Amino acid sequence: MENYDFAGKLGEMGKKSSAFVVATVIRTEGSSLAKPGFKVIIQNGSIAYGTLGGACPENVILDAADSVLKSGQPRVVRVHLEDAGMGLNAMVTKKQDDDIYVETFCGGTLEIYLEPYLPSQKLYIIGQGGRDEIEDYLVMLGKNLNFKVTVIDHAPSLEYKPDNLVKDMDFDLSSLDISSSDFIVVLTKGERDITTLKALSEKKPAYIGLLASRKRIKHDFEALKSDGVSEKFLASIHTPIGIDINAVSPFEIALSIASEIVRERHSIKVEHELRN
């Protein structure tokens, strides 16, 4: 496998905004077909391209690659290719999570560097139409925080340009392909709150925030509960939105919302690391 072929494959997957892991052999000991520099691309739980020298090391690193994708942090694992007896004993007595033991006659030990490649996280801003400085500043802040920003607003008035702009008056929010790493800010500020949140109630993003007064929050939530929306979903909504920094101006309010998003973004990674 030539390096330029591998680079071409990486570029192709990057253009598709795919999430994947590159696993590279960085060191070998003993008898092994693998050599330093051998590499594979892992996507959706399987080898998408390349080789590490055979199925023995390739199949056993898939779980570790999945963990790397979830945490977003690179990792080095040592794959020990042992005979059946030694492999079983090592699996029982092993102390390090980064050591993987395989019952096989392949032989040798490989150190493999697992590096995640993640598409930009998405930030959806749902507006009410007309001039809204908070919406505008959130576009700017979101792009500076490396989000791919989509504004859904039938009549936007924006100085800052989002990556995507949806202006359909009757856009079906339930059709959005929202992942567990995406963030949503609802700035509908009134009559469209309820229909917007109802459409999002079956989604499981990393974050949903609603800009509303406490009085309107109570009214919206009571209406949503009576319409069958679950308590669990309502409890997941961040409202009043933003970190309390005594914000007054539109920029300060946008900054408080962006700060809360940053906090939630990093808390997801910390929670994953603590579980693992």
C-alpha cells in the first residue's frame, strides 16, 4: 500500500465529513507480519482500508477504535499475539486497559496508535425571523468554536454568514439528521416555541437550549406535557439558557450561551473518560 494511496483515501473520507479512526503500527516486538508504518482506516466498526498485517491484530482493535471515536482522544494500545495458553492467562491477569491479548499463533507484540478523525460538530440555531443580534452573534461565536453552523430561520437578517441557511417557512425540523454530538439553540421567542420543541422531542442531541423567560418556560412545558412530550426530554432542555454571567447586552447573552455550550461539549468527553 503506497502512502499516496492512503492519503488519497483519507482526503476522500474527509470530504464526506466522515468519522473514522486511523490505526498505525508504531513499534513491533518478536515475530509479526506487521511492520512500523502499517496502517488502517476503521469506520463503523470495521476495517475500511489498509492492513496491519492480517486479521489477528486488526479485528481486536475495533472496540478500542470505537472508544477513541467516542472520547475524541488518541490512544496507544499494545496488542500481544500469544499462543492459546499464554493468551488466556494474560487476559485473566492483565493490569493495563491498553494491553490487548489475543489467543493466536501469530506471535509478537504490536504498539498501535489510534487517532480519531471527527467531522466538525454541528450547531443548529432556530430563529424567529427578523433582526436578532443574539442569533447573529451566536453564528459568529459558533464558527469560531469550530462548529458547522446551520441557521433555520424563515426571515433572517444576519451580518455573519452561517455554513448553512434554511429559510423555508414550514421546514420540518423532525427531518433533521441530528446526532448525539450536535447542539441546538432555540430562539423562537414565543408562539413557535412549542411546535419547535415538539418536533425536536424525539431527537437526542448533546444539547438543546431555549431562550425564554421563566413564565414562558412554565407555559411552554405545561403545553408540551399535555401534548405527550416526555418529562425526560423537558428536563434535558437548558433553560433559562446560558451560564449566569449577569449578561445584559445581546453579545453578552450570546456569550453566556456559547460558554454553556463549551462547558457541555467538554463535560461529555470527561464523562466518557470517567466511564472508561
